[in-house]
Amino acid sequence: MSITAQLRDSVRLPGGGVLVNGFALESRANGSHRALLRNGHGLEVHDLDEVFAGERAPSAVFALPWPGWDRGVDSVSPDGTFAVFSGQRAVRAVGTDGQTLWEYRHACWGPELDHPHSGDEQEVCRGSEHGSCRVSDDGRLVWAHVVAGSAEGDWQERWVVLDARDGRELARLPLDSVAEGSHHLCHPDGVHMGLCIGMGQDGILLHWARRDGEELTGWDLNKGMDRILMDVHAAHPGFLTVEHYGGDLRLHALDGTVLAEAVPESADDEERDDAWGYDCGFVDAATVIASLTDADEDLTRHWLLDARTLEIRGEVTYPAGAVDSWIRPLGDGTWLTYDAPGERLNRWAQGAD
């Protein structure tokens, strides 16, 4: 079955590709979506609906604390009054006036243990390794993936929970990882936080945690798993993942139990090597969208699946022809693609032939 996509909105947005292939789009439990775009020495915050309405001016701009550091995954508070940056040697909160509100220091993400620093906070050490941070949906907490070191040269990555008011550490969990990078995912229930840690060829680690009062409870879902945390939806208690090399999609309960699975149709064909992409997610409560790459033809196609069973409903066709783009579902019945040659961000909705 073919399902025709309907173009809802389109806007020219240079640099907007990071909204579909990256972590520059921050979604909240209230259904809002904000684009966090780096421009020069500032992080510009744009409401997605306002962008499509033609608003060019950002709602806020935060000075980058380390302009030479372009890694890490940053976050902005729900009320837009401060941003939290994941740096190479610190997590730092910055106000709209550019002033530092607080800083949480940690060891350097640089891959060489005990390497020297010049004392210049703007120094960027060798290596692309980085952590990530996320402000909770109620604006009270900052969850951060950091690395700790000691005088003995020990190395341990940690997942810490900080007070968003002053950066004070409230809780921590030790992690058995050697990360190249990571990202957080807020569950819409306002209680659970997910952390996905990429370790390159060494695989993927996936964690969930919750904080009730002073108690922090985390659970490691990595036994027999090598999966990327992709998306959650308020209508579902669990989460969606894709296998590290695109072998299958799975819907899980929060404890990791597999509720549904989808494999490429070519899984039983030894002469083909189709794979799911790293851009699947919930279009709405009933529908998942995912990309499938045909290795033989080097062609990527988009498919809609049932959100509870992951059974394929049909292939998406676009009125203007093929769309060669990553996808970013928004959970409200629409999804984004980016036309790189035309620098256009497009928002689509589901139709039917």
C-alpha cells in the first residue's frame, strides 16, 4: 500500500538539517518543539511553529561558553530563561544576558588520560568524545552524562542529576561505558529519563532512570542488547529502538521487555542487506515512521508502521517525487524532512491514496 504525504509547511532554513539529522530539535511533554541552532558565537532558540509561520528572529540567544567546542548535546530550560551546555570539561548554565549561572566541573573528555591543560578554559583538547545534558520538563533538574577522573588516573563515566538552580549534584550513577557520544530522551510522564551512549564499533549502551524525592533508581538494559534509543510517546509506556546496524526495530516496555519487532523484508535474502535507518519515531500515538535503505540500489524509502505491532502499513510517497532526507517525527501527526540543496525544512502529514 502506498500512502501519500501531504505537505503542511515549508520554509527556507539554512543549517536546518541538524533538526532531522542531529539533536538540535528539543521536544517537550507539552507538545512544543524548539530548534536549537548554533550561529556564530550564539545558540539561537526558535519555536518550530513560529519558524514555519515566517518568524526569523529567535526567541532567545545564549552566548556559547566555549566557541571552539562544537560537540556535546545542549539543552534549554522549558521557560527559555537559561541554557545548559555540555562542554569538554564542564557542564555550564548560561542566562540570556550571557552570564554564567553555575558550572559543574568534571574530567576532560579528551581520550588521553592525564593529558595536560594550559589553564585556558577555551582550550579544546584532541578527540571528538563528548557527553550530553538535558533539562527536565519541569525545569528543576539537569541530567548530565560526564566523565570523572582521579589523581591515580582512574576514569569513570557517570550519569549525574544536578539542581537546575545552582548546579549542585543531587545524585549520581556510575556507568560502565567508554563513550564517543551520548544523548538524553525525556519520557513524557515527567518521571523517567533515558540515556543512550554510543561507543562506536564497541556498541551502544542504553539506560533509564527515575528520581523520586532524594532517591535515584536506574536500570541497565544492555544485557543482550546493542540498540539505539530512538523515541517515546505519551500514549505508550515504553520506548522505540533500532538495532545498532539497522537489523530491526523494536518497541519495548520500560523494563526492556520486547513488545513488538519489525525486520526488513529482505532479512531472509542473503543477497540483499537492507537496513532500518537511525531516524525512526512516533508520528502519533498510532503510527511509527521509519526509513529503510536498500543497499543494492542505495535508495532510502520511508515507511509507516502500526505503533503497537510494528506491522508495516505502507510506503510513503511524496507529491513532489522522491525525498532524499532523514526524517524527524514530531508525535503530533507530522514529521520533518530537510531538502539540503534548497535549504528547506518541510513538515508533512499522513494522507492516503
